[in-house]
Amino acid sequence: MPVRPHKPWQSLCLFALTLAGLVWLVLRGEERLGYSWHWRQIPGYFLKVVDGQWIAGPLLQGLGVTLEIVAWSLVLAGMIGLVTALLRLSGSRVGRGLARVYLESVRNTPLLVQIFFLYFVMAPIFDIGRTATAVLALSLFEGAYASEVFRAGIESIGRGQWEAAHSLGLSRAHTYRYVILPQALRRILPPLTSQAVSLVKDSALVSTIAVYDLTMEGRAIIAETFLSFEIWFTVAAVYLVLTLGLSALAGTLERRFARGCA
């Protein structure tokens, strides 16, 4: 018996019910702990008025740093993933070997260890700053997983497409550019979105090397105010909005590609 897909309003209702349940659990915990919430202070950490002018608070500044790191990492991870996938599918033994070593090294070690290695070992040698190190670490880590997504998408295209392109006199590079990759992109968009969401969440680890992103700014505020619950819930909500926005954007692109194929 086929499973009926959820309609958008059904997914929204399920999300609202889940969120309501979490709020209820938090309120129950507040009653048992006797904790007094101070939510009125939170907006000031996003925007505040100084001498009659609106000034970005620490959380908003940290969000800007997070968005910058994520944007650059997404671009570099996509490029690294595509190049690695093409090397895996190439006829060069050296290229396949290098790609294999890179994939196994990155996928089988923790991201936090990779960040520390790049920051404490490689960054002093090549004089790389904190933010650049964070972008490089995230790009290499997510690029390894993105490469497998690209490779699976390319291999899913039938041999007939290759043969048709060759019969038209297209080179291998032009076949990839005009025939294979456009078709593969429509198929790999959902898993690539999952990798982008993972990248947003993994970016919180760059706070361990004193990059003042959203997480680091939240930690600094907690150290000054001891508003642990309020700040961490707020930071989590901001990350949730970012990841939901990415998913919505990917859904829009996927529907547009589907209409283009119809």
C-alpha cells in the first residue's frame, strides 16, 4: 500500500505540536527548579539603542560572523566536493588515490580534531587567521561528504546520456558541463541540502578557536550574566531558523527544477 506524502500544512501542524510540547516541558522544569526567567533582556543582545541610534548587539554580530563563515564554507565545500568526485571518477590512478586518501582522512576523524590541527599546526606555518582557518576546516570536512553526493548523482545518469553526448562530438568536459551535471544536480539537491544544514550546525564548533560567531558570543554573554537557559535557547532558535530557511530554499529550487523538466 503506497504511503501518502504529508501536505505542507500537516508538516507545519506537527512542527507546531512538537514545539508546544517542548515549551510545556520547559515550563514544567521551571516550576520544579524555581527558576526565574529573564527574557526581557534578550532583545538587547540583538539590537540596542545607544545615543539615539540602533546598534547591533553581540548576538546579531555573532550571527553575521556565522553567516559569513557558512557562506564561504558552502561555496568552497561545493567546489572541493565536485573536484574530489571528478577525481574519483577519472581514469588517473594518482587522482583516485589522492581523492581516496583525502576522503578517508577527513571522514574518519572528528571535525573538532581537524579544527585544532589546522589552527594549532597549519595556521602558524602559513600565517592563516582564525576565521580563514574555520572556513578551511568546515570546507574540507563538508566537502568530503559532498563529494560522495556528487559522485552518486553523476553515476546515476544513464550511459545513454554519455553516448548521446559523444555522438554529438562533445568533449568530456563539455559533456559534464552541459549534459551530466545539470541532470545530476536535480537529483542531488535534497542530500546537498542536508549537508548544508549540517554545515550550519557544525559551524558552532569554530567557537573553540575563539572565532566570535553566534555560539561564542552566546558563551561570552552567559559568562557575564549567567543567563544560561535564555541565551542557549535563543541561540538554538536562531540556528533552527537558519536551517529551516535553507530547507525551504532547497524545496523551492527543487520544485522549480521539477517544473523545468515537466
